[in-house]
Amino acid sequence: MRPLNYAILKYFTTVKEACADDVIEALKGQYGSFKALRKPAVIEAIMTGEANGLLEETRYDLDPKGELRVYYHAHKEGADTINTYIK
């Protein structure tokens, strides 16, 4: 099993775009017991990927509860870098 932050980045190479809620839903089967698989920590991991140039923001909206959801994707260069370092 790869570290959670690696799994989060790798997930973005498999989808067109995703928000933190999508990441949590996708990874909860394998990482559901991890304390870091909570929305604030997942958002932090995603934003770290963005700050490092691996992910970029695509859009945003409000969820049914009125909370902001920000969507990201791994652009080609970011996906290539992620796939080079995370097999």
C-alpha cells in the first residue's frame, strides 16, 4: 500500500477532475481507517500538489449543504511527473 498522499496524487491521474469529496469516496475502501483521510487533510494534500505544479484548479461549485467544492485535475505534465515517481 502506498502512502496516502501518493494515493491522492495518483488518483488524479485516473480521473478527468475531482474534488476532496471525490477523493475521499474513491479511497475510503483502502484508506478509510487513516485519520488523514478527512476533508481538511485531503484538501491540504491537494493544495500541496497544486503548489508543487502537479495539479491545477478546474472549477468550483457548492455542494448540497452549501459548502464550497473546488475541483482539480492533473494536467499532462503533472500526470507525467506523478506517474514517473509513483508507480
